[in-house]
Amino acid sequence: MNSSGTLITVAALAALPSPQRLIVDCRFDLSDPARGERDYVQGHLPGARYAHLDRDLSDLSLQSQGLGRHPLPSAAAFSATLARWGWQPGMTVVAYDSTSGALAAARLWWLLRLAGIGEATVLDGGYPAWLAAGLAVESGDASARSPSTVQRDYASAQMLDHTQLQHALQSGQTLLDARAPPRYRGEVEPIDRVGGHVPGARNRPFADNLQADGRFKPASQLRAEFENLLQGQSPDQVVHMCGSGVTACHNLLAMEYAGLHGSRLYPPSWSGWISDPARPLARD
């Protein structure tokens, strides 16, 4: 394991005893929401469950409430998902996807932390790293695990709503936007109705957390990069966002891995911010 409660290497996962782990495949394609599940059926890590971003890690019925494209599931709904997967206290949950954690392993990792489950990690390099190591995969549905009883609450202090974000910005806290620079600047917007960013937000594309091979940069390098971006601001004064609160979790994960603890998430993110036309936006 690279750092407790953040990343796990392929070798460390392969050595982890099966009864002590719950592996969850979080592969997802925004342009084809059914693709991740199809890919899972074709091949996945042995014993892995599948988490669908839209069904398991979000509650799309709440989109009309201004909570963005991927509103959070309720604590009760997420608890029910964990129970269906057979999660038990003390298990290490390992999330992986095919995009180095961005869609949507880091989202599951953050939801677990939000629910007070610290034994959660993301597979560094994801499914491609597992395949590159020549390790076994299986196809079809995972063998059934006995369902458990789970009842967890969310730690609301780890996230901000619209009003809280506005207060945070007014008090000088730092907002980091994980989207690619052209979307942040408003030059293109392939998903949401309008482009741009929240005034005052700084751009930290989640892809900047990664090396060329898809694995995370060393913790020391990430720490230096984030400290340079924050310019002396305390990590607990940092708020993360993206388009819908999913890839923003990648930056939060990177900061935690780098030893910069306590940053928070604005789950509605850009798609939620622009749900109210009265909110200002910037393009630069």
C-alpha cells in the first residue's frame, strides 16, 4: 500500500487475503453509461462487485433540485448498496476503474470516507495496471457474497452546499476545479449548458495528478505541486469541484495521498452552480 487509506498497488492488492477485502469495479463512460457494466461482465478482478456511477454512486432523481448531474445518494441508499455488496466492518474496500481513479473509483473512495469508513483505497493504475501485471481476471457476474446489515451516516462537515461554498469563497478559502483547462476557461463545454468556472476558482486538472503510465505521481511531488498552488493556504481551507462532483474526488484523493489532509468537496460542482442563472460565472 502506498499510503494508508488512499492508494494500493497491484502487488499489495494481490497479496491481500480475500476475506479481508471487498473489491469494487467502478468503470464508467460518460458518453456511454452502459459501457462500464458491459466491460465488467467481459472481464474484471476476481470477486469484484460492480458500482454504477448513475445507480449506485449517485441519485439522479435529485438532478431537478439543483444538485448537479450526479447528486449524492442518501446515506441510507449508500448503506443499502454496501449491504448488497456484503461489506463488513474491518474489510478493506479497494475501488478501481480504467481511468486511474477518475471515473469513478475516487468517487466511491470519497463516499466511503464520507460514511466514516476509513479502510478504503483506490487501485493505483486501475484495471490497466492489473492487466499489465499479467494477473488473473474473471468474466460474468461475481460470485454471490452474503448480504450484510449496514447503517451509516454521512459526515456533513466534509462537503459544502451552494450557500456554504459562497461563504467559503467570501472568507478567502481556495476552490480547486478539476476539469480540463478548456472547460474551466469556458472555451468548450461538451456536457453542461454553459461553460466557464466559479469566480475565484483555480484550475487543477485531475490529469495533472498522474504519471504517463496512469499511476499517481509520487506523494512528495504531488505535495510540492499542491503547496505551490495553495500558496500557504491550509489544506482544510480547500474545497474541490469539477463538472458534477466526480473527478473532483481525484484531486481530494491526491491531496490526502500527499499528506495534505482535510480538504472538502462541493458535490454539485459546476453543473449545480449554473442551475441558478443568478450565480456569477467567469471565463478566462
